[in-house]
Amino acid sequence: MIGTIAQNVIRFIVLVLFQVLILDHIGLGGYLNPFLYVLFILMLPFETPEWLVLLLGFVLGLTVDMFTDTLGMHTASSVLLAYLRKYILRLIAPRDGYETSFKPTFRQMGFNWFLAYAAILVFAHHFALFYIEIFRLSDFFFTFVKVVFSSVFTLVLIFITQFLFQAPRER
């Protein structure tokens, strides 16, 4: 239990710092804005209480907002991500349910399961974030393309991160 808490605190700090110090300065043509910090919510253990996931989503978004001066945009998007997580986990649950010793990683749950899980949640997060940012429908298609490209780029970074930092047989 203590090891899981320490691991998640370290993951929180590293992802937020990586986001605000490196990834926030990447904007290729205005279409690619990666937000790797969402990986923190995605990798929370299955047995994490729903209220705690929402609270952590709020703290995560608020922390990123404080560093980027975005006035609650990341907070709202992260809370939406945290809220939708339980529904997506129910929607794509294996037939026998989730084993408590497993974590939501592609090595433990499988590539297809993790791709569906991460893609839905990352897209929802990015959709909310970019439309809150623009706050008008006149640029709907430009913003939608930005959401799609940024979501794909974020998913690629998530898989690279998991491939590099997850043990091959983590149980």
C-alpha cells in the first residue's frame, strides 16, 4: 500500500514537471499539443475509490493550471477524465472482471484493451480542453483536427512511456 502511494506520488511529480518544463513548449504547427500528464489518472490502480480519482484529477489539473496560467481549463478537463474513467472501465471490463493485483497498463491488460481505454479517455480530455480553450464553434473543424492529432500524439507518448518504464512482467 505504501509502495503504491509512493509510486503514484513520484509519477505525479515527474509527469507534471515533464509536462510543464518540456511538453508545454512543443506545438508543431498548432496541431500537436501533447498532454502526457493524463497518464497519471490512466494508471491509477483499479481499486482506487471513485472519490479519490476525482480528487486526484482535480489536484492534477489545478497543478498544471498553476504552472501554465490557464485558469481552470486543465482542471475541468482532468476532472472530466477522472469522472469518465469509471464508466470506461465498466464498458471495456473483461468478462471475469478486473484482478485486484493488475494495473491498467498495456503489458498487464493487453494492447487492444489499453488502446481502447486510453484512446477514449485521452480523446475526451483533449476534446474538452481544446473546446474550453477556444470557447466558440466558429473554428469547430480546426479545433477538432487539433484534438485528433494531439490525442494521437499523446497516445504515442503514453505507449512509449509505458514501454520504457514498465517492467516486462509486472505482477
